[in-house]
Amino acid sequence: FANCNAKVEDLKEELKVRQNELKNLEEAGDEIELMDEDTQIPFLIGEVFVSHELPRTQELLAEAKEKKKQEIENIQKLSKEIQEKMSDLKAHLYGRFGSNIYLENDE
């Protein structure tokens, strides 16, 4: 149970990071819309910045946002699966140990 609980907490932190990254991508998309069409805009690919014109940069941002949304969805799905497993385990442990065991989160 403790391992599952720790994993859920790790996933919550990872989810916050991914949501912040998605927010940053959305803000970047809003900012580049104000730029001229022929402006070269640096875009991070791996560890290198590559300059592209506005339409290509917007395409890359859209792809990055979709990828980030998929990552967020996968994290949420995994977290839900673990929480369901924890609920089953909690019911089993309370059935076995009764009030002699405390399994509630401090949230």
C-alpha cells in the first residue's frame, strides 16, 4: 500500500510539471502569434535551438502541445489505475486488521 501511495504522490508531482510545461507551450504560442510571418523564431529541438519561420514554428508548437496533452492523459490514467488498486487493497487491509491500521492520506 505504501508503495502505491508513494507512486501516486510521484505521479501528482509529475502531472504538475507536465501541466506547467503545457501552459508554457500555450503561452509561447500566444506570444509568437504577435510576430511577423517572415521572422525567424528559435525552437528547441532536443538540446539545440533551430530557427524556423512563423508557420513552421506554430506547427511544431501544436505538435509539442499534443504530445504534452497525451503525456498528461497517460499520467492521469496511470494514477487512476493505481488509486483503484489502492482502494481494493485498503478494503482488504481494513477487513483483515480493522481499526488497528491507518491508511488514510493527510490531504
